[in-house]
Amino acid sequence: MYAYISIHSEDYSKKIKSKVLEQYLTSMFGFATVSHLVFIKKVSGEFIRITGISANSNGNYSIYTLEGVEEINLIEIDVPMKLDDTVELAITDITNAIVKEFSWIIDEDHGLNDRTNG
């Protein structure tokens, strides 16, 4: 099990284009595109990974491949096992910026203050 922050549209009803997410993460935060809808950035020696996902109205998904996914309504930010103040601040800033930019919400079960490492 790993820790992550889940950000999504209200009731998973609003979607954004995958290209919009890619442009936002690469231009605003300097993320590199690993594959379609998977982005990474190294901060203080640790990698922050963000994945864009298309979920159903309950937030459920099963990912076999992200290829061909053109719209998403869920973003997961993996929280590195080794978390220092610099990495935590970067994740907080990125999370809050995404929430503000797309008018989405942080999932209550995976919010910034409910992090567990495992």
C-alpha cells in the first residue's frame, strides 16, 4: 500500500482534457511526461508522480492502460516514502494549485492531513 492524494471533480462529473492537464503540469510545475497521463518531477531527491485517471461517478476505476484516454476527472499524486519539509511543501503547493485551477476537491479519504506511509 502506498500513500497518495486524490483530487477530483465534484461527484466526478466534470472532466478536463488530458492535453490540458499535461500542459498545466509541464508548463506550471516543470513535470516531465513519462507516458500518457503520467508525470514525474524530482524534488529534494524524491520523485513526485501524478497520474490522470478517468473514473466512474463513484470514483472507481480499473486501469489497464491510459492510452487513448482523452478526458479525466481524477488525479492521484503519489506521496514519496521519504518525505521532508521541502517535498511536503511542494506536494501541498501542487495539490492546492490543481484544486484552484480546475475547481476540484481533495478527496476526504486521501487528503493532505490524512497521509499514511506504508
